[in-house]
Amino acid sequence: MESLLAPLGGVLLVAGATFLLLGGLGLVRMPDIFNRIQAGAKATTLGTLLSLAGIACLQPAWAAKLLLIGLFILFTNPLSSHVLARAAHRGGAEKSPLTAVDRLAEDQRGDQA
Amino acid sequence: MNSMSPLILGLSVLLCVTLIGAALVAIRATRLPIAILAAGLVSLIASILFLVLAAPDVAMTEAAIGSGLTTFLFFFVLARVRGAEKDGDELAGDELAGVKHDGVGK
Amino acid sequence: MVDLLIYLAAALTGLALLLALYRFVKGPSTADRVIAFDVLTIIGITAIALLALLEGRGIYLDVALVYALLSFLGVIVIARYLERGL
């Protein structure tokens, strides 16, 4: 059991760090602010949770505190990215020319009409 | 002087590069919200560096006051000032869609 | 072998830090910098947890807990400011 837990923790750590790297790469490569929020929020949330799980496997005594940190991130990160995306949309941020549909703008136009 | 492990040394060098980059943005930004954000980023990296130097209490104080309270306080005051000077010309609007003028000065 | 995996994870995390810093410096709008700030805080939480693992000191995790709370509050305050609702 002990011999299995440590390699599992290492693999989880590397997987989490890979997702963090992919999030950073998406932040650099994506064309507009909404795509960047998408890449930055989701990939890094998964990456941090996997990293914390890996550390919990390597140091089982810290599992409770790591679970608390993970729960905070799981609850607050999607919320904050949503608030930021709403602020950007209301502020009229530029969309990529590849954007096909914008349901929120359609809804707002429908309310006014 | 005790020797650092090469991993922690490399991580510290990366953190120092990030710290200097954020400080340069804080100095050269022409719009106030960006400068405040960059100052918060400097606090974040500084508190991680305090942890590298094995001072968790200092790092926690820096996290709560430097990165948290100061940033919030600056934004509250900035909103107050902007409300008081409705006709003011110094705080240019259009911060979100400010693609035309880059915030970092040339 | 586990040590090697931890080294690899730390290197990948550092690379992610540099990529997010590039977006923070480059801009172009304030919202871009806010999302880069958020990502940098999350990467910082992971770096603090990795540092706690490397040094073997569980007390470092308290700082990560403080940042997990602060990043949320910070982004909410900044987004409200940008919406002109503060």
C-alpha cells in the first residue's frame, strides 16, 4: 500500500503541473478575453486540484488541510471567472472575429425589444 | 551558509524574475488599476519568497495585508475618487475595451 | 523515482508561471491582466504546496489557505470596479 501511494502521488503531481502549463499556454495563445478566461479558469482549477491530490498522497497527514484548500478553490474559482467574464461582456470587450454566436447579447436585445 | 537544493534555487530564480517583471509593470503602467494589480502581484511573489526563506509568519502577514487589504483598499478608494470627479479627465474610461492604447507605457 | 517526478512537476509549474507573466505584461486590456493575476495566484498556491512538500513543513499550507480565500475576494472586487458598481 505504502509503496503504491508514493508513485501515484508523483504521477498526480506531474499531471496537475501539466494542466497548469496548458492553462498558461492557453492564456498566451487564445485570441480574445473570453477564450483566455475559459482556458485560464478551467485548466488551472483541474491542475491545482490534481496537484493537491498528489501532495495528499505523498503526505497523508496533511490530507485534511489540503482538502480544505481544494474545496475553496473548487467553489470560488468558477465563480470569480464567471464574474470577470460578465464584467468583460458588460464593458464591451472585443470579441474574436471567429466568434459565431453570442447568446447573452441576443438575450439582452430581446429584453429591450 | 547552508546550501540550498538546486530545485529550490531554480524556483527562487524564477520567482525573482517574475517579481522584477511585475515591479516593472507597476512602475511603467499608465493606467492606475493595472499598477495596483501589479503591486498586488509583487506582494504575492514576495510572500512566496518569504516562504523560501523559511518565514511562514511573515509570509502570512504579507499575504493578508500586502496582497489582500492594500489591493482592496486601493480599488475602493479609486472607485470613490472616480465617483467624486465625474467630469474628471485624468481617469480615462474604457478600461475594459482599452485595446487601442496599451496600458504599459513605451 | 518519485523525486524525479516532483522535480518535473516543479519545472512545469515554473514554466506556467512564466507564461502567465507574459500575458500579464503584454496586456492588452485590464481584464486580460485580471485573469492573468488570477492564474498567477492559483499557480502560487500550487508552488506554496510544492514548497511545503519539499521542505516537509505543513505550516506552509496555511499561507496557501489564505491565498485560496484572497484570490476570490480580489477578483470579485476588481470585477465590480470594472463594472462601475463598487
